[in-house]
Amino acid sequence: MRVGLVCPYSLTIPGGVQGQVMGLARSLRRMGVEARVLAPCDGPPPDESVTPLGNSLPTAANGSIAPLAPDPPAQLRTIRVLRDEHFDVLHLHEPLAPGPTNTAAVLKSAPLLGTFHRAGYSPAYRYLRPIAQLVANRLDYRCAVSEDARRSVEEQLGGRYELVFNGVELDAPSSETIEASRPTIFFVGRHEPRKGLAILIDALQYLPDDVLLWVGGDGPETEALTAYTRDDPRVEWLGRISDTEKQARMRGADVFCAPSLFGESFGVVLLEAMAARTPIVASGLDAYAIVARPGRDALLSEPGDAAALAASLKRVLFDEDTAHSLVESGLGRAQQFSMDTLASRYAEIYADLAVHRRVRTPRHLLHDTGQSEEGI
């Protein structure tokens, strides 16, 4: 079976959806599914299985700047690839995003599976609802990666969505570890208000002077925050880092911190930390609490409270029993979200769509919705 995984975001710019698409493609290929990724790329494609569709354009979305490719040249490349490749099924991640996924939905050269990642209110859904609804109705089956994502799209577009959580690759491509000589906190993500990096930096005032903070990524807040910490040797700015370096630092850090304030639909990065055997401190967002059970897999604090965040960090950094307990529980939790398990479910959906565009619905979803086994 030939499956095309279409991603609207540039694969050469780190992001949660991009990581999910590439990880899913790797798991599918190990299962014998011929999976090819179609996406924008600002530079050489990260893998030989990727068909680049052109460069991205920074686009405001969900309190962030998304690397989308809504320009005509990218859509023409998308149309050409879809007509040449003859996929049995197309899997569209964020199918309503401007660019290749939207174009693929309109063209519909094969049965379509749409996975919705985004959570929260979308002005585009409200003001462009007729167009969004038209595109959504092209999908043969719909999935959402979290309850928040499912609730958001159901409220704004209607329809039924199977809840298929994101996955984590338990066996990282590299086992390299980067360690520090003193207690180290690791943050990685886009430097923008919703990610809460400023709160984490403020939390340092409550921590001992020998604590080190690694900061990966960049964004609109980078310049201001680097200026604010210029005289603080405890903060090490890493810039944009590769997935390999991210995993190496994840394994070497004493604690991974995700202090986000809002706008998260699923904590994939928390699963990555669990798989790397790194204890987690994060804000108590609903999306994070679903992935990391409070007090068991992670310590969660009130979003935006620097003192509470510091108290949790101090507990993990200097209480070995707490850190060990979080690591052991987190590793078991990560195994429940294995990327291979996710790929197996998607492979079942692909097979059903390729044969008759109808999907055998899992029994738990039948009980939730009261529908028949003929699908959604």
C-alpha cells in the first residue's frame, strides 16, 4: 500500500506536528507500508522519503508563527506530485491549514484521512466556516490527537472524530548524551509568550546559584530575553537545535521543563522526555495533565506562577527519590503512547479506506457515539 502523509509545516523547522509526521512515517515503513511525506522544506529534505513542496512563509496562527506554504508555486507542486504518485490513501495532518493539505483535500486524488492537531478557538473557522466546512466534508475519515483538539473542531465544524493520541518513538536514532557538571534544567521550544519561557527565567531567582538552564529554540522573544539574562551565567542559549541534539540534551539534563501558558493540544515533548528517562516539571494545562499524570509522571504547577514552578524544579533537582519515581513512572507511561502502536491503528484505517472508504470503528468509539460498525 502506498500512503502519502501530507504536512502543512516546513520539515526543516522543528515543530510538534512535523515530528509526529516523520516519526509516523518511520514506524509505518517498518511495518511494510510504503509511506511518503509531502511537505514544505526550507533547505534539503530531512529524509529521502520526503518530497519537498517548496519554501515556507511565516504565518500567524494560534498565538505562534507557523511555517506554512500557501503560495501558488507550492500548490502547483502539490498537484503535480499527487497526480504522479498515485497514492492509495492520503493522510492529511491539519487538513484545513492553508497550503498543501488544503489543496490535497480539494483535489482528492485518493481516499482522505484527516488528523486534527490544533486545540482552541480559530477565527478562520468562524469567519471562513463555509469554506472550512466544504474542505472538511471532503474527508473520508477524521481523527483528533487529543480531547481538546476534538472538542475544538467538533464545536466549530461539527462531525465525528476518532481520538488517536500522538505517539513517541521509544528507540531514538542516536544514543548520544550531553551532560553538564551541575544541576541542569532543559527547555526547548519556540520563544513566544504562550510557551512560558519568561516565567521559567523568572523562576531562577528562587533556585540556587549553581543551577544551569539550557534554552533551545528561538522566536520573537529571543532578543528581549537574552538581553534580560545577559549578566546571568546560569542561562545558556543554544539557538535552534537538531532533533539529535535535543534528544542528547534531554537525556543529559536533570529535569525537563515545559512552562507553557496556553495553546497546547497534546504534550508530545513530555513523552519524549519520559522516553529519555528525564523527570519533568510542567505547567498544569489540561493537555499536559492528560499525557503526564500529576505527581506520578511529572510535577505540574499553576501556569504563570514562577514561585510554584521553582518549588517543583527544586524538588526534582535535589530530591533523588522524587526524580527516580517520576522517571520510572514516566517510562511506563511513554510506552503506552508508542509510535508503533499509533502506526498500527493508522494502518488499519488506511487499509479500510483503500478498499471501500469505510472504517471499522473501535468498540470504545462505538460506545461513546452509539454508531454502527460501518464507520463514521
